[in-house]
Amino acid sequence: LLSYLSFLCRYFRWWFKKTRIEKKSAFIDLLCAVPLQQIYGCPLGGIGGGTITRGWRGEFCRWQLNPGIYHYETVIANQFTVCLRCKGQTVYQQVLSVERPSALQGWNWGYCGHYAFYHALYPRAWMVYELPGQNVVLTCRQVSPVIPHDYKDSSLPVGVFIWEVENGRDEDVEVSIMFSLQNGMGTKEDRSGGHWNEPFSLHKDGEQVTGVLLHHCTPVNPFTLAISARQKAGTGITHLTAFNPAGSGTEVWQDLLQDGRLDSPTGKSSLTEKGEVTAAAVCATCRVPAHGHRTLELALAWDMPCVHFGSKEKLHFRRYTRFFGSGGDAAPALSHYALMHYEEWERKIEAWQNPVLENSQLPSWYKSALFNELYFMTDGGTIWMEVPPDCCAEDLQGPAGAGLSHLFPFLREYGRFAYLEGQEYRMYNTYDVHFYASFALIMLWPKLQISLQYDIAVTVVNEDVQPRQYLMCGQTAQVKLKNVVPHDIGDPDDEPWQRVNAYLMHDTADWKDLNLKFVLQVYRDYYLTHDSLYLRDMWPVCQAVMESELKFDTDNDGLIENGGFADQTYDAWVVHGASAYCGGLWLAAVCMMCKMAEVLGDAEIQQKYTDILSKGKEAFERLLWNGKYYNYDSSGSQTSRSIMSDQCAGQWFLGACGLDQEEFEVFPKSHIISALKTIFEKNVLSFAGGTMGAVNGMRPDGVPDTSSVQSNEVWIGVVYALAATMIQEGLVEEGFRTAEGCYRTVWERLGMAFQTPEAYREKKVYRSLAYMRPLSIWSMQLALERQAGWTPSPAEPAQVPIQP
């Protein structure tokens, strides 16, 4: 208790200095958690260019344009409005929103939610409006360019809205869809003055796109928003350059009501005054014949090409600038490109998703979870940056990274990728958690996983000798030791990549899992991609981190020991001596060192780790196997016999790499099956009636382990990994039952769609909304594919360089 109180005092002192004196935000704010809003739907935008999330009621309500920094603001002016006209008269005009706000009271609000339906299958969503009394149905299909194995279009900051109009009337109807948007994100900067709007029209390749640009002119990270529509035969596009979204909006409403069109003034708006806010609108109109069908296509694009992180030290260029330039004038071209290419994107999305969706063996909740959990790939504060044109290899490698010979050409070709541990845990590429989430990257965007691994490898071989105090223990140590894996590559409110290890709760140089997770991912990545250049580059780094790890084998029995504190991803759950989690990861990493040495023809290293593996396997079984499962640790304490749901993490990775049989069998098959069955019986079925997934720790008597704040939590990402392990081992039904509990708890019972947390407890306590780890669900898909007889594809053909 005393040590916990000391931590709280240190944390509060640090928090006060950070937030009140330095006026910065805390990387983890224990005092001001983001409140739960059960409103979120599918986010807009590709990977790394920022995201704008729409709610399931159609609102624009979560903004991440500044890299890694979130604003949770519903901007009420951002709406779609429909106008229906028959025989030259407006018969119906309605904002497609259930809200009744205090602003824009001249508009017709309060659409009846009974006549609207929402569906999402990321990266697409559908909103269906059965206009009451009108015999007209509108379906808005929302599409973002999130396409596996695509490293161009997947980077674009755009979203497309395809409005399908079905006219059930016996007469023609003229339908107008007006898209209105405020200049900004609903923050105080919207009123800072100096913002302005202008109409645009871009004609290219025989196609015309028309709309309005909203220039948001802030001193740091200025950007342009663009709303637009596709001009085609039978479709009229009109616009309103500027209106006041804080007023009644009557002039806009009456303009549309009069003839189903907007006034379309020419020229730029004037600059906003301080305290003033501005908005714009674009309107697409078409005639729909009786019992006919027509389509209107609108788009939203945003162009923030060059960004500073919080420290404002370096200027970074987003990935899409490679194709659309960094001049800040790309919004018209982005809008045009999106409206001309969305059909191709949808074909690719359907080709990717249909084999899963059409597989009748898979439960429907799984199909939803598999694709919808991918929202975090873009909406995890994600950044995807170009290597600057004036950058040289030494700038990226640091003083000690010259051995990484392919790092520079690889990053030059594919850029640098980072995503947050969570929207509330603001650290990029948190490595102990990415270990779980990395399956989504390696399966869908393998080049981004390899890019991330190169960035981690660079930080491994370099160091940061700056001293600092760690909050949990109060001791002072340097920020980053040489030859150990970092916890993260930095805070977006500082200068990521340049200053790593934003996490200052623990000194993670003594964590037992980080180094092992690097080795496990290196071999897993090689196994799935056959990238031998990558393996050769990573081999010396793997040797270095394993040498650092060997010092934790204090008794030379071939098995590392934990240090008597929370020295791994469960950073509040203390471990003593040999442990199932870290010991299992260690043996899996040692096995993979043997395999990599064999592939690379390094007989000496292969022999070294073969000997360690032989000793370590014996020690692991002797110290931890109790006849049914592996004990939590070997301390003999009250909690050492706890059943840990994550005890087979090493086997999970071995199985994913085909290293779980014959000479590579590290853990006896019968022991793994017995452990998984015990976890299913105790941690799953005996917890919350088997309906909430697997609790992290369970006592042998069937009571959750309450020895730490984390042992009686359910970690969704860990449960998906456990389910994958079960599937790998043939326990398919148990795997699905285990994972289903998490999906139904998060997405249905708790209303946490598109913000899956790190953890929850039985009594509806949750922690850390919108978290990275649940991307591990893609390891379930890998296990299922492997079960169905899939083998990794042959080496990819040499990539043609991606040109602008």
C-alpha cells in the first residue's frame, strides 16, 4: 500500500507539472479519462492522413487531424439534408439528423430515428433513410480507401458518400442532397480568425468535380477541408461558399427550399474575424423517374500535408504527399481522385472481404469483429510519413545503425508507420502491445510491419543516456539502454522517432518480454513474407537483444526469471521467478533463434541456442507444470498457482509460424491442450457465466485472482490471441466461444463500437478506450486459414517502385 501511495504522489507531481505548468497533455492521464460516449461509427479516411469519425446517427464526432491528438466534438453544422420536389414544388426538406440543437434553428431538425438504419463493415458503412410519408428511400454508402497490400490509395485522407435514391412514387421526383460542413473541427481554433472558403471545379480526364474548399489557417498544421460532388449527365451541382453555422441558418434553408438548389456565388469568402466561425455547403440534385433509381456521389477530403508534432522541431510529410504533393493545394485533386476511383476501391474491398463473408462455417459476429476491429489501423492516431527528400541513411540509422543495410531504401520506398497504444494511452508503436496487434499489419500491409520493425531495430542499437525518474519505483535511470527493445517510439505531443520511450511508469530496460517479442516478430514476419534481406538485417539485432536477455537467466538453467515486480506487458501484475508468460515467450524466442540460425547457416549460434533450449524446456516443465496447466510463476506464493489466460503466448507465436511440431515442439502438445482446456473451463466458463471472454487470472478454486488491478480484468486483445491459440490446437469451438464473449460485451452490451477498450471487468468497469491490442483478432484469421490447409505464399515478386 505504501509503495502504491508513493507512486500516486509521484504521478500527481509529474501530472501537475506537465499539464498545469508546461501546458501539455499527459501521455496517460489517470485523472481525466475520456468519458464513454456510445455514439461512434465507422471512421473516414485512409491510413496515416488523419481520421474523421462519424457516429452511427450520422454525426461527425471524433477528429484526429493533428497527428495522434484527438478532439471529441460533435460539429452540429456537419450534416446531410434532403430536399424532395414534385411538379416544381418542394414537398419535403429535412436534416437527416435526430438532433434538435440550439444552433441553426431555421433548419428542420429531429428526423425520426425509427425510419433510419445503420450498418458498418469497416472500411464501409451504410445509412438507410426511409423518408416518412414520402415513399422515397435513401441509402448513403460511406467508403474509405483502406485496401490490403495497397501502399498508395490506402494513404489518402478522403471519404466518399454514395447516395442511392429509390423512388417508390408513381411520379418523378427531384432529389437534392446538401452536404454542409464547418471550417474546422469544432475546437476553439475555429474561432481564431483568418479562415476562408472558396468554390472550386476540377475537370480532368473527361470528368468534373465541383465543390468548396474550406481553408483552416492555423499557425501550426494548417489544413484544407473539401466538400464536393461529381458532375455527370442529369446531375446538377450547386454550392454555398460561406454561411454562419452559429446563427439560425435561415438563409441557407430558404435558399434550398426555394428550388432545391443553392445560390452558387462566385469568388472567395472574406477572412473570418476573431470569434467568428464559418461553414460551407455543396448540393447535388437529380431527377428520379417514377419507380426508378438514381445515384448522387459526394466526397469529403482533407489536406494537411506537412505536420509538426508537439515539440515543433521537425517538419514531417505525410505519405500521400508522394502522390499529391506537399503544397497544401491537393484537396481538389484528392476529391476528384476519390470520386473517380471509389468503385475500384469497392471492388478490391469486396474481393478481400467476400471469402470471409461468404464462408458459412464462420459465425456472423466473427465476420463483424474481424473487419470492424480494423478501424484502429486508421483511427489509432495513425501516422504514415515519407522519409524527407534531403534525408540520408545516417539520419535514420543513428550512430550505431550502419549494419541495417536495407533500412534506408526500404523506408524511402514505403515510409514510416506508427499508431498509438490507445487513444487514451498516447505512445506510438507501444511494442509489448503491438506484439499482439502486429498480425493485422503483417497479414494486410506487410511492408508497414517491416518498416515498423526497422524503426524498432534502429532504436535497439542506439541509446539515450538522458537520466529521468520513473514514477512506479521512484528510481532514476537513463531513458533508453543500448541493445534492448524500447517500450515505444515516442509521444506525438513531443518528437516521435527522435525521442523514444515516452512511457515513464517503469524502466522497461528490465522488462522481460520486449526483447523476446522482437525476435518472435522477426521470424514470424520472415515466415509469412519470405523477405530474406529483412531477416539478414535483423539477425545481428536479434542476437544483441537475446544477449541482453540472457542476463535474466540468473541460475543458468536455460530459463529467464522475472524480477519480483511487474516487468512485462501486465505492468501492474507482479511476477517472481520463472513464469508461464515470460518463460514461455523466452523458450519460443530461443526456438526461433535456432530456426533463424539454421536458415542463415549460422551453425555456432544454432548450437548455442539449441543447448539453451534443451535446458530451458526441462526447467520450464519442472518449475511450472502442475499436471493441468502452467502455474503463473514459481514463487510458491498465494497467487503462484493462478491460471493465467495468456500462459500459452509463446505457443501462439510458434503455431503461427509452423514451429509447433516434431523437432520444433517446445511445449508438449498434451500439456498445451490441457492448459487451454483448463483456461476454457475456469477463466471462460466460470467467469460471468461464460459470456464475457477469459479473465486474465483465475484461482484454481474458480474465483478471479484479485491480487492486482489487472489480474481480474479481461483484456480483449489477449482473448482474441487465446482464441487463435485454441483454433491452432484444434479447439475451434472453444476458441470461437471464448472470443464471442468479448465481441458481444464490447460491441453490443457496452455500446463501445469503434472504441474497443484495453480491458473491462465483470461489473462494467472498463479501461483505456480505443486500444491497439484487439487487432490481434487477425491471428484468429491466420489460424483458421492455416487450419484450412493454407501455406504462406511464395516470395513476392520484386516490387516495382511506387512512383508519384
